[in-house]
Amino acid sequence: MNITVTLDDGADVELVVGELRRKGMSVDEVLGAIGVVGSVPVGGRAALEALDGVFAVEEDHTFQLPPL
């Protein structure tokens, strides 16, 4: 499942990213403005939400517009 993790204000980004990886997240990008983007196995979201420094974990959604 592709997700975006928003960090708490003032969270130590490197520390939180290390914890996310230890909890099973595959980190694709660390984007200072929005947080961390990556993927986690189905059922792994709750472990990420419980980490100190994590504000929110949101599943990425894909949208497809019909052709013109």
C-alpha cells in the first residue's frame, strides 16, 4: 500500500524515518514540506501511526480521468 506519512512539527526527521523503516515501511522519498512517501505491507499502517513524531498516515489514492 502506498502511503504518505506526515510528521509532527519539530520531529527529528532522520530519527522518525529510521523508525518507519524498522516498522516495515519502504521509504521512497523524504519530502520536507509534506513528510515521507513510501509503501508498507497491508496491515502495517497501525504500527506507523503509533510512532512518536508521526502526525498522520494517509493512503495514496490514484485517480484516472476519462479520455477527452
